[in-house]
Amino acid sequence: MLPIEALQERIEQSELGQEWSAHPLLERDVWSVEELGYSKQEGDILNCRNIHFEEFLLSWLKLLVKLTVLASVREKCNLANVKNKVSYLKKLDEFLITEGENQPELLTNSLLQKFVINGGKPRKQGTIIYVARLWTEEQWLKLSYTPLKYKKPVPKIEIIPEEVLHQIYEKFDLFPPPLERLFRLQLILGCRMGEMLKMPRQCLKKESDKWFLLRWVEKRQHWCFCEIHSLVAELVQEQQRFLDRQLGSDSDFDNLFCQVSISKKHGASGRGRFNEEPVYLSKLISNKTIHNWLRDFSEKADLKDKHGNRFHLKSHQLRRTKASIMAYCEAEDEYIAAVLGHGSLDMLPHYRKRSLERLEKEANTKGYVDMYGRVTSFKPRKRRSERLAELLKVNTPLGECHRPTMLGDCQYRYACLSCDHHRVTLEDKPKIETDIQHLQPDLEQAQTIGQERRVTEINRLLGLLKTRLQGLEKLASLKEEKKS
């Protein structure tokens, strides 16, 4: 058995332990978020003012969790991340008590895997991987853990269907004015809700005839100005004037959106959301309050999808709908990532996938035929770097080049009829028929004078043209069938 004294001795001998051995917080079981270096604003948004350790029953685990929190803060993890780690490790404490395995040396790989399997697998496993690395590296407790292999789920991209978005716009005025502006702005800007709530009251600036908005980018941990439309600036100014009227222009409340309360303790009548004018307070609105307003709005506005099912609106759906709209409009990946404040481009393919059906339907109105006479309904999308192809591609005398990469030289230069990437449409049919007519006299002349190589080449070209012509006739028939 490893007594708590032996564990403390190991900790004091470690690099971080020597630094934190006399840390005043280690003697307490309730830590305020501000003591950890987080702002009151961050705590208010998450509705988290303290990190609690008093419910941990295993003294050795409580000590390690406290050190884990200090290490996470040192690594600049956000408050939500720290809060989740403590929550999952509290579940580990409960699990070990239930299993009767209350000594640190009994924390085996199989026991940890059993804990991970029992609900909340991916995030719970992430916490165990983190602490196993940290505790082992610092030699506090040698922890061996082999991560379980899970099939990585495709990210669930929850966007608002068009029919629901139409209903939302029709019923937006059910919200109190500041909340209506908040949700409209989130849909326009594509910000995370936490970023919206951190937005400062004086967030606008104007340079010549252009407007810029100051916003916080969570993933990159910095403030930046982004250019906005003048109508968006008017919406922000409307909210600023609202705060001046409600809280006073000399109020020291420095955020664009304040608390919207329907509680009796704040002076409201208590008749519930959408049934009375709420009370506006000089404090930040929390994520939980936002969630409750959107939940009740879904019921009050009777939001339903095309199948008649209740649609439950959430704040992140507004942001993801913005991303999906930009993807549908074929905005550049880097631009979408910049607008949404993504740390990487990893999520962009998933947003693009959601608009694929609509793109295919639009492509169907034109239709293509390849060199083998096959009808293809979808024009391949070039990657973002390949948009330069529009400037560099070789002009073809017939049809379009759908070669994926046009940045290098083409082995089929001026011989597009022999290329797999060449496509023709019904608009090209008259040209193909004309080319076939022009090649026929050339073929007869070559046959007359015995030019075998020329005869072979003309026949090859005629074959390629006739195959495309047959494909176009098939495409025309398909379009006629759709019309009828």
C-alpha cells in the first residue's frame, strides 16, 4: 500500500511538486476561478464560480486532482476544460469506492478501461490519458493506460433546416429585443456563444466608410477586428443604445449583452418567459440562461421540421448554419475558418458535405458527358488551391477541362478528346456534329491517296466524337423524361 505520506514525498521531489508544495490552495477544498487566473466574466458565462474538491473521498486522489488542475491552468486550458476534468475524476473517485479498489497502486490498466467503458467514453478517456501522462511524467504515480480503440464518429453538424430557419425569422420578435439581437448577430457572425457574450460594449470602429467589430476568438485566444456590413453595425449600435437606456450611459457594465432575468428576486412578476417584460441586470448572461430561452422559444414558436417533428433550437446551430451557408456559397476554406475562428481546417469538409445534395441537384440541370459517352451529373469540385486553374488552364476548342490539378503542364495539351478529364455538355453538340462533318471529307481523301496513318488518326478522332455524341443524345433523352 502507498500511504498518503509517501505520495506527498514523491510529489515534493518532482519538478512541479517543488514549485507547488507550499501552494496555499492545496490546503483548501474550494477554489474560486479567479484565484486560478480566470476572469469573473469566464466564470459567469459558464455559471461556474468555484472548483469543488470536498466531495472526493479518496485523499490521495483528491491531492492528485488538485495538482492536475494547477497543471491544466499552467498549460492555459480553458475553464470548461478544467471543470470537465474535475467532474470526470470525481466520477473516477466514486467508481473506485464502488469497486472497493481504494489504493493508488490498484489503479491498473484493466480497471481504468472498465471505468472508461462505463459511459461518456471519448471525453472520459481523454481525461484518463491526460492524467496518466502527467502523473507518470512527474513521477507522482506510475499509471499505465492503453487507450481503447473507438471508431471515430463523424462530427454531428447540427444546422437549422431552411424551413425551420424561415419559422425562426418569422417569430424572432418573440424574444426580448436584446436576445433577438444576440441571436441575429450570432447567425450573421458565426461566433461561438461564449465569444458573443464576451463582446465588449464599445466594440465598433469606423475607418473611412468601413465598419469593424472587435471580437474574441476562443481557439486562438486573442482579440481581433473583423470587417462587417453597415447594417450589422446598425444592429450593434441599436444594442448599445438599448444598454444606455436600460443601464445608463455611465454604467461600468462593459459587455454588449447583459443578463435578461424573469426571476421574482430581480423584480419580475414571475409569469414566465415570453409572458412579461424581463428585468435587465448589469451582469453577464450565462450559457445556461441562453439554453433555457432557446428551449422555451422552440416551444413558443412551435418550431417544426418538414416531417412535423419538434425542432429544438440550440445556440451552436446558429453558428453552424452560418458555416453551412458559406460552404454552399463556395467560400474559400481559409475564409470560413477565419470567420468561425477555427484552429484548423479539419471541420470544413463536414460543412461542405451538408451542401453536397443541393450542389448535385443544381449540376443536374446541366449534365456532362465524358470521353466514354457516360452521362455524369456532378461537376467535380476543385480544391481551393486549384481555383487558379481558371487563370492557367489551356483553352480547349471543344468542351470543358475537369482535370483536378491544372497547376502543372498537361500531357494531353491540345488533345483534349483523348483525356479522361474532358467533359462536354448539350451546348457542345452542334460543334461536335460540325467536326464530324468536316472530318468525313478528310477521311475519304486520305483513303483515296492511301495515307494509312492519317486514316487511322481520323478514325480515332471520329470514334471519340461519335461516342460523345451518343452520350449527349442519351443525356437529352434523360432530360426529356424528367420534363415529362
